[in-house]
Amino acid sequence: MLKSNLGTRASLLNTTCPYCGVGCGVEVQTTADNKLTDLKGSSDHPANFGRLCVKGNKLLETNSVSGRLLNPMIAGEKTSWDDAIAKVATKFKQLIDDHGPDSVAFYVSGQLLTEDYYVANKLMKGYIGSANIDTNSRLCMSSAVAAYTRAFGADAVPCCYEDLEQAELLILVGSNAAWTHPVLFQRIERAKRLNPDMQVITIDPRTTATSELADFHLKIKPGTDVALFNGLLAHLDSDKALNTAYISSHTQGFEQVIDHCQSWTLTKVAKQCDIGELELLNFYRLFAQTDKVVTAYSMGVNQSSSGTDKANSIINTHLATGKIGREGCGPFSLTGQPNAMGGREVGGLANMLACHMNIDNPEHRQTVQTYWQSPTIAAKPGFKAVDLFDNINTGKVKAVWVMATNPMVSMPNRQKIADALKKCELVVVSDCVAKNDTLDYAHIALPATGWSEKDGTVTNSERRISRQRGLLPAAGEAKHDWKIICDVAKAMGFASGFNFESSSEIFAEYAGLTQFENNGSRDLDLSALSELTDTQYNRLKPVQWPVNKAAPYGTKRLFTDGKFYTQSGKAQFVVTEFNAPQQHTNSDFPFVLNTGRIRDQWHTMTRTGKSSELNSHVSRPYLAIHPEDANNLGLKVDDLVSLNAAHILTKDAPAAPVCLAVSIDNNQRQGEVFAPIHWSASNASSANVTHLFTDANDKISGQPELKHAAVSLQKAKFEYSGQLFIQQNLNVELLKKFFDYFVTSPLENGHLVYFATDQQPANIKQSLQLELPLYDEWITASSSGLNSTCAMRQGRMSLIMFVSTKHLTVDLGWINSLLTNESITPEQLHGLLNQQPDQRFKQGKLVCSCFKVGENTIVDAINAGCDSVDDLGRTLQCGTNCGSCKTELSQLLKQHKPKKLQQASQHIIALEAVS
């Protein structure tokens, strides 16, 4: 959609959010001089209908060119595009000539657009002749892909978002959707509000924000999903709740699977899952007795050494009851990344060919090679992510091109990734950022366009293709990823296959391949889009595939006719084995570590980390631990704790690689801890939790086990801890000189550094004065174990530091106000040196990022009579914009509402949402 305002020469352009797999439409106001002035959710986009989460709402704030990679770099020095392209092409070609096509590899990303993914896959599999192209989607979605393929004969998600709203029973497994897919969660909230009879069950070892909506929560032992769903299938059989007609007409393999599941009695499942038999029976009966059931699952299922079997055990129960291919029914994998689905479509995984064709199928290989008219075609699967870095380590893979991802932070076993990249003869990184942990190892860095510049398509969790439009010209010398790949391909001598001039040309070729020699045999069919003109492509509206002659406007649900893409046309039941996680706890490493996202951050924070508001909700990495475990270890809130794992305890690495602040959380199971994934060596001294995970992965999908590490915990003892507020940005190398532990976070008017050290406060101040000579006045005060230091620059407050023998809580709004002021009064200086803010800066922990409403303010409003989320919204505005904080508002209401009101409105609070 394009709307023009001739009076101001401004335009409204529709594009797509670059964050999670919900795929929200975004409407952006642009000016004639290439400025983005306003942003909101697209009211007519079927994924979000105008809603945006807090991350999406802050897209313009995180879209600056600061921190961008703007020029090609060789060995850290600026170079020309011609030289950079020539160097990449020459080295790749030389290695292929000397060592064969499997000596090179691409590691790509769900952050790429489908057109980028397509040409990367074409170059590697059709021209280089290797399948060594894998994607960070391997880390989030590959088990779901493998399970769908085993059951349906294709990587075909059967559901649509409407099914989540139309279900009578919605089961959320291993998904904290309230934080990871917030807009989708808001749609579910609204559906439950409109239909109070709708039942929601959450299945997760943690009680999360998502659990606030649930009618009940199964807090199962980590890794026991197969036992739970195999037990459900056995119960469905014994309870006469099977759809025998559907099983007979549309499936195969049921008898073998049901025989395998019979041993999973209610007692055995309850014991294995560590839950009560009564709550288990209630779940089983509800599934059996409800006609419309959706089971939505995400990383908690997929990121496992048995993730494929977990997903298939869920699918088995839907096939056995015929709860698939109908409105409000189906097994629904919720995609993690914005274009993980698009990457799956075009063969971004090392064990796939383009357009959902099978690399092990000679006919499929012939189809793809004939269509591409390519000199060769990969004849066997390539290295999946974990295996890829193993083979870089051994020297079999000698060059790797990393595109739009950060494996040093996201891959398990970080030290092995670092060792591999150090050994690799050529590491090429194309990215839109100038600094991340992986770029530290790049021999060649290539500047790529970012959101607001990239132009192409993405596909969301419900198979909906949307346009991500270029709103601005490329920053600096950045190029689109597809253009960089095509330039390298041409320089390698493959010009005939890569003479694309636009993303629309690439999309047309891709859509044409989906229909080539298809004849209804393959699920992915975009034949109705294969002849779009540039104008039609630019105006393309969101549409769900298949999009063909039979469904020219797209397809909501798959398998409505009971026909599948297997050889027999019938869905396949799959025997699923319960296997415990591979990373076992023991007396030395007794705690299970779980990981995941937090509400306001995305992946490795290269975008969201720029925003002070997005950092205000959770401003440093933490470890959530049950109160009993904390008590046994002598830990209290905000203590620092060191984490270690058996595989990294060597003579070369005696120190614990991860150190986090303690958050005591009754929502954790005892013996289990949780840490967020976002922080890295780019913004913290010791917060990258992937250090602690081994290479354990699913043997079918190759997906790493990133939800279950065995770790030890030990209180980290530092003499002092503190907070440094400073207007200039201090790089991490400088911070290492000052502090043993640190985490950096942006402020509205500067930067915040949390730190811990054994250095005396006077020594810290002296080091700062030596490194920061521009500050012309330093003032220090000490009392009762608190040391306060501030520094002026040209009469303005520019640095504030508090050092203490115990943890301090400092209101960031107060500090921001002091760093903003042209001058500071004696009263303000006195309050600062004694760490005594004005009353108006005592809000407490930030809850609502949109309107900067803190916990203390919310509790005061509850005590004053606000008894619902709506009431709090009317009074304080919290929860009325993106809605991401509403589950926390609900939690605060439960904690602080007077007891007589709690009993009257307990049910209402759980359902509350704004349309």
C-alpha cells in the first residue's frame, strides 16, 4: 500500500517488522528527504491488525546508522568493493580447485530475506556443488521441520493464526509467547476474553508471563515432553477418544505407535514428568473431550536432543483424533525468527533443496538443476551447524561466509566456535553492524543493508508471505545481501546464473521453481505469483502459500481434504522414544540451566540494544533461581554467581566463563535455573551463556540442546560493586582495565555500566581520571560504605559513579535528569553524593517501557483502588500501547490487591486484555 500526501510530499509505506516470526505489518511515514518520521502497526495486515509489541514500536529509535558497518573491510582496513569481492571469489575458487567444493561453506540467517536466501542456496548447491549452506534457523526450527516432514511428507505448517483464536482448547508447549511472540499472545488474550469458555493450558518447566493467561499450568520436568504426549495417546486409546475413521482413511502406522505407547500409564507419566496424577488426568480428559484443539509449540520443544520426537509425539495425538485440517485445530510450530520460514522454503538448510525438494531424491535434484541450468547440483546433505564448525576446526572446511548472524553468541560451546574461526583460512562476514563477537574473527567484512533498506519478502509462522520494503537508500557503501552474493558468484565465473537486477527478478525465478514439474506433488506452490511484474511485486499484499490456480488468493489451512504429501498420500504416525536430555546433572554440576528471550530484547541486541527504553525493563543479564536453592547457596537478590560446566573445565580455562546477577524467582522449579540469551562479549565481561552448552543435538534434525545444560553455581565474591553513569561510550577493552565484572547498557543521555571489582574506589577513580582527561572537575564523597564520585565537563555533569560493599538500586530516570541538566544545583549535588534522589524518582523497577511506568507507581495505584489491568491503564497509561506489560500488571494485581478484592476478581484478571 502506498498513500501520498502531496502537501508535504510525505508517504506512508507498508513493510514488515524484522523481529519474531509473527510477521507484523508496519506502516511507516517517510519524508521527501529520506527521513522516517512515524511508525505504527498496519491495521490491515492479517498477522497483527495494527498491533505492535514494544520492540516493533521502537524500530525507528533503533534504526540509526550509529554502529553500522558502512564500508568493506579487509584485515580491519577499509577497502573497495571490487577488491573485497575479488578477494572472496579468488580464495573460494582456489580452495574449491585445490580441495573440492566441500572445503567451503555458508552460514546464513533467518534475518535474511527470501531473495537473499535463494541466491545463496543457488550459488552453493547449484554452482559450487556442495550443500554446505546452513542457517541459524537450525538452532530454532529444524526439529519442527523434520517432524512435519516425517509426518506429512513436507515441511508444511497446517494451521493459521485464526486457529489460535478459534480453538476451544489451546495448549502452549515450551512457549513463553507473552514475551517471545507478544502480538500473537495479544490475539489469544482477546479471543479468550471474547470467549470465556476457551481453555488455555501452558506446559513449561517455568511459570512464565504466558502462564498468567492459562486455566492451568503443567510444570513438567525439563525434557519429558515425549513421555507426556505418548501418555496422552495411550489415554486417548483407553478412553475411546480416537477418531478411528480418520485414522483409517488418512493415516498409516497407527498400530505400531499405539502399541509403543501402551506402557505410558498415568502413574508412569506423572512420575517421569514430576507432576501430579490428577492434574495430568485433567489435561488428558480435556484434550479427549474437546473438539477444537490447537497445540502450539516453540523453542522449549525444538531446542532439544530429542526435539524431532517431541514434535512428532504432539503431531501423533492430533492425527489420532482428527484434530487437524479443520478450523481451530492442529499442531502449530511457532517460528522464532522473522524469515526462518522463508529460508526453509528456498533450501537454506544443509539437508534440503530449494522449494521443499529433497536432496536425497535424484528426481528432485534433476528438477532443480534443470530449472537452474546449473553446472552441477549437490548430491548429498551438507554439514549442519554443529557439524559445520567441527569440520572448520579439523580443517576440512577452510572458508566460511557468515551472513547476518552471530554464531559466536548463538551457537553452543562458544570456545569451540572461537577455536574454529581462529583456524579457518578465510572468514567472511556480511552484516549491517560494525561490531559483534563474530566480526572479531572476520578476515573480510562486507557491509549489508539493514531493515528500512532491505527490499524483498519474508514468510511468517502461518506461511504468510509479506513484503519487507526498502524505505531508505543504503547507508554508506552497504549493499543488499543478494547483490553481494551475486557479485561474488559472477567473480567466480558464474555470471549466467546470477544476472539479477532486482529482488523482484529473484522472487519470480523462485516462484517459478515452486511450480516447475510440480503438478500438485509438492506443498510449496507459488505458481500464481511466478509472473508478477515489478509493479505487482512492489504492491504484493500478504498472502499464505500455496498460491496457485486452485487458490489464487492463498490458503489458510492445509490438509483440509485429508491428503498429505507422502508417497501414499496419507499422514504417517511416527514412533517416538523418550530419551532424557544428553547433558546430565550430577553432584558436581547439579543444576539444570534453561535459556530464552526476555520481553524487550532481540537475539544479540545489535538493534534493540541501542534503545535506552528497551534496556530499562531488564538492564543486565541475570540468573533466575528458586528461593530454596538460593538459600542453600547463601545467595540473595543481586549477588553475583559464577556458572561452570564440565566440558569447559580444563587447564586452559580454570575460571568460570559466565557470571550473572541473582534473581530469586519462585516460578522456577528447584534445581533448575534460567538465564537470558542476549548478552555477549560486545557488552558484558562474562554473560554469554552458550559457553555452558555442549554440542549435544538432535540426531535427526541437528538442532542443539539449548534448553538443558548441567551447571555448577558458586557465589562470586568481589569486594565492591557499583554503577557508572557516563555520557561517552566506553569500549569493552577499556572497561576490562577497570573492572573484573561489567555489563553496559544505554541510557537516554549516556551509558550505564554495572560493575564489580576488588579494586579500592580511590584506585578506580584514579584510573578513570587517567583514561578520561577531558573531565575538568572531580568530586568525591564517602559515608557508610558508599563512595560517590561525579565529574564535570565544561560545567555539566558528565560522569556519576557509586561504589559500595553492597548492591545499590539507582533510579535511571533520576540519573538521566542529572546528565541532561545544563547545570546542577547544590541540593542536587548533595543528593547525588549521598545517593538520595528526589521523591519523583522513586518509581522502582520499570514495568511499562512505552510510558515509563515503574513498579512502585503501579503498586501505589493498586493500593489506591485500581483493581484491574484496564483500571491501571486508564490511570497510568501502562498496558495501553503495545500491551507487552499486561501480564506483569496482572501479576502485580495478584500480589498487591487487597485480599477481599482478589477473590472476587481472580478470574477476570487472568483474562483481561485490550482489543
